[in-house]
Amino acid sequence: PAPVETLWLRWAGPLGLAWKQRRFPIGHVIAIVPSLRAVREEGARLFRRGDWFGLRRQQLRGEGSEFEALAEYHPGMDRRAIDWTASARHGRLLAKEYRVERDNRLVLAIDAGRTMAEPAGGMPRVDRAVSAAMLLAYAGLKLGDRISLFSFAAQPQALTPAYMHTRDFPALQRAASRIDYAPVESNFTLALATLSAGLDRRSLIVLFTEFTDATSADLMIRAAGRLVRKHRLLCVVLRDEELESEERRRPEQASDVTRSNVAAAMLRDRQRVIARLQRLGVEVIEVPADAMGASVVEAYLAIKRQGSL
């Protein structure tokens, strides 16, 4: 939010020797929202690449978890889909076709704490997370899922209603504009417990967050372990390219060796946190800063195709 508190107007006289000035109190707040045009263009490109446009019926029938129909088996189809009883009855191989589930609940949870305010690729991590979340929301609305936006820092900030139409996208955009930088530690225990209490059905929760070491991430891991018992959790983190470059840099002085060793230790701690989350059943994707939006949408579409929500 950008507050506009006061407006000053000044104009000079005809000879330029004197000027007058007026002051008007405004007291208005302008919402700074992600670019809708960029989201639409990127969303359309991803849909074309995944053949969700044009071949949508074929795509929806081929994969998923809800039974649709029996079709003749062709090489390349999943052998586990063969219906042996129906095949014996008709004297030819028949396979089951499934329909991709719709009307799923998708929650975009954005960590707006201190670590997410740090820049990645010249832009704060929370800004990149908001842009990726808007792209994912657009794709989810196009596929008929219910989309909610949740943000938190030291305390939960907001949980929007579940929207399910593309005409509701501006409401999600306005909610995203209220996510601000917070110079405090994120309270994962309170935030994820509040989120779980507000969900009345199994949901896919996409958590945009960041962690620096195993000690600071311990509370997040415990909270995620409780959340994943009832919901499916996808954790999205940005690759720390600065640490990776420090680790690979050729040392020229003694301080360079120390810096490289510290960077390598921090990267090992990061991988331990990711491994602990994965053992709990949390899906973790670590993506480059510039490819965050596309990577998140691809992970979501893969889950949709599996029909495993």
C-alpha cells in the first residue's frame, strides 16, 4: 500500500517574482498490485505448452483419479489401467480412462517475514512470491479449482474466501497488494495452525517461504509435519545463487577460502532442511528466481494430472 497523505500545489506569477502555494490533505491509500497483463500472458503461454487449450477434453479424460470410461488399450498407455475383467468379457484389451479432479481447494500461503524481505536477483523474495502466486491463482481459476490467499509474518495477516471464477481474480490481486514487508521472524506454528483451522476439507497448500539454517527452520518443520497429516503441502523456496557462487568461486586469498567454506556449510544445512521436509511427506521445489512462476505452475499441473490431491 502506498499512502498519499498531502498534496502541494505551487504556481508562479507572470513575472516569476512571486509564487503561491496551497496545501490539500488527501489521506488516501493506493494499492500497488502485481501486473495483470504479465500474469495473463504467462498463463496463456503455459497453458498452450501443456496442451490444456484445444485438447482439453482429451487431456482431462486421459489422466486423473475419477473413473470416466473404458477405452481400447494402445501401446504407451499405463498397463495398470487395464481392466482384465472387462477385457476377458469383450475378448480384447480394455483400459480405464480417468477424469482429472476439479473443484479442489488450493491455498497460496506467503511468508512475509524477515527472511522473505531479502533480495533475490535484485527483487525482494516476497515480491517474487506474490507474482508467482498470482500466476498460479490464474491457472487454478482457469482449471476450475477454488483459490484462497493466505499471508503471515509474526501473526497471520489474512485468509481470503475461496474464489473459483476468473472474474474473481481482481479480488485476489487486491488481497495480494496488502502483503507488506515485515522485519520480524515468521511464526510458523501460529500461522499454519490458524490456516489448518480455517480449512474444512483436504487442500493443496503452496507455501512460499525461505530458511537459512536448520535451527531457525525447526519450528517450520514441526508445523509442516502437523499440517501434512491432513493436507497436501508444496513448499517453494528460491535457490540461493549468491551462496552457490561463493562456494564455486576460485579462492585467491585466505579470506576467500573461509567464505567458501561458510557458504558450503550453509548450503549443506539448507539441504538437510529440505530432506527433513521431504521425509515428512512435504513436496519441496527449489527454483531459480527468474523461473519461480513457471516452475510453480508446472508443479501444480503435474499434481492435477496425477489426480493425487
